[in-house]
Amino acid sequence: MKILILGSGGREHALAWKLSHADSNRVVICAPGNPGCAQIGPCYTPADSSPAAILNLAERLGVDVTVVGPEAPLVAGVVDHFTSHGQTIIGPTRAAAQLEGSKLFTKAFLERHAIPTAKAVKCASRPEAADALHSFPAPLVLKTDGLAAGKGVIIAQTSAEARAGLATLPEAPLLVEEFLVGEEVSFIAYVRNGRAIPLAPSQDHKTIYDGDQGPNTGGMGAYCDSRILTPAQTQEVLDTIIEPTVRGMEREGNPYSGFLYAGLMMTADGPRVLEYNARLGDPETQAILHKMVSDFLATLIDGTEPKWRAEPSVCIVLAAHGYPGTVRTGDPIAGLDAVQCEVFHAGTKNAGGQIATNGGRVFGVTNRGATLAEAIANTYREAHKIHFDGMQMRSDIGAKGLKRW
């Protein structure tokens, strides 16, 4: 079987790693992939990023199933294009991917279907958003509509900070939201034929600095531990959020398939939706797939319930100089050969036989342990073996879990 994975980051390297393990006869192809993906299978670059060019590549390679990693191809309609040509592909249609592609669409959808979420004011422009800042007491949240690679959100502690933050957001529709208090959880389900199959819960760490300080990033690390949610909480999320979303999309003529990622706040009044993504999270994927013991392809194709290790898994992101702002690339990387756990490439390139930085998030170092404390210690021990100039790494990935248990 030939499997094509679209994307070039740590999530895609983790998918290639996981999908190649269960059967040595599988050929895993990445487009465009990265140097880590290339250690697993061939990498190809489509003629351009259009759905037509991607389909042309898949047909030329004789691919059996395609798994979409990032959000941009989904919003561009790659699933629609593949299915109209009889090709098997994992992901939502362009219309269903609006759950990630438009925060205003999602907020209106959640409100229509009485799915618990933060109160918000929808604004057509920055001046309108400035007028709406008085709608909620500080702290408050600003969100820009459209795709923003996980960075289109500002949590403002004061009204003055909110006004300053508005000036940094693009001139586009915005949401001004109430600030919710609680524990954040990444809850990802795989939706197939109207059935939602939950993956193990995880927790992302969005900001660049320890203690949830500094600007948001695409994610500086994650841990996956079954204790993040109790069985009762998992069922509550399925009953009040995931399944109503799947049913609502079906009723509105946009049936959902593929990965449905709910960024949740577990408040004192129950779970609330912060955002939806139409794909697997990154770096959550690295920790989740590392904890999974079953064949992931069986889940994707047949809807088989995944099986999990008891041990927690931790992913620590090593980021480049300047991230999440202007990123410096081309810094040589040392120490990879000494690492004794999985290192998922995210922003790397092969520069004359030397692996060098080539993006904001460079690696996701991923390991496990008998306890969360041991998993964290094991992962940091290996992460510290890698070196490149300007390397950034949070030192508190998983610390909230240690305080809880």
C-alpha cells in the first residue's frame, strides 16, 4: 500500500513514522516532507500548492490513500478535488473545513447549535473591535478571522494592552471574546461515517516562554496523559461538543470527516470550545501517536478504536532564533546522533550533508516514561543533547500536570 502524507512539519514526520511501523510493505510518501520524513520514505514536491497539482502527484505515484496534515490544503478544497476523482483522502471538505478557516463561521455555528463556548462580539474591522473592547472586563481575548498558523490570538490583560494588540492584527473580521478560566485541553476526534472516535487527550503549550508568557506560537510542546480528562469528562465532551458538532454539520449540509480538533477550556461550569481545527494538532500529534500502540491506519480506514500505552508521552519543541517573529535559518545542528528517543523534524533542511535549521519550530523531541515526571525528565534529558545557535526551548512542558497529580 502507498500512503501519501501532505505537509512538511513535525506532525507529518510523526504521521510517517507511525503509519510506516505496522507493516513493512507499506510505502509512505511525503509531499513535500522534510529530512526526517526522507529517512522513512521518498519525498516529492508538487508542481504547486493547488489541489489539482497535488492530485496529479498522487495519481502519478499510484497512491492508495492520502492523509492531509496542515490546514491550508483543506481550506483550499483538496479533499473535494480528490473525492471528485475517486481518490481516497483523509480530511474534511472545503465547506466543513470552515470550522478552522473562519473563526466567525465557527462562533456562529456553535451559537446556532447551543454548543458551549465563550461569549463573543463579532466585528467587521479593527475600529469596530476597538469599540467592542468594553463588552467584557479584562483580561479579554482577540481573535482574527482566517488561518493564522495558531498565532492569530491575543490574550490582553488590560484594555490598553487590547488596543495595542489590535494594531498588530491584520485588517480583517475579528472576535472580541470573554476570557475563560480553567485548564486548556486539546481534544481530537477522528470522524468517519458520522462516528467520532476520540484520541487520547493532550495539552499544548502555546506561548514562547515558561509560565505561559510571551506571544503565542504554533505550539512549544505538548504532553499526552490519560489523566488529563476523567472518563466522565471525556463523555461530557463527546456528548455536549463533538457529537453535536458532527450532527450539526450534517444537518447544515456539510458532513464532517477526518480529524476534528477541539481546543477546550475545562471551566468550573464544564468544557467550553475555544477554537476548532480541521486537522491534527502540532505538536500534540507527536505525543499522541507516540502513546498509541495500535495501527493508526486501521483507525483511519476501518474506524478501529485505537489502543494506548499506560505511560504518558511528552513532546518538547526546539525552536529557532527569532521565533515566533522573524526566524533565522541555516544554523547548523549538532547532537542528533546522540539522542535516544524520537526526534521529529519540523523546520530543518539538508545543507550539503549537514542538517540545519529551516523554520520556526525545528524539532519535536518526544519520549515517554512510567510516570509523567519520568516522561518529562526523559524527554528533557534527550532534548538537551541537541544544539544550534539561538535554540529556544521551554523548560516547563507538562508542569501543570505535575501540579494536578
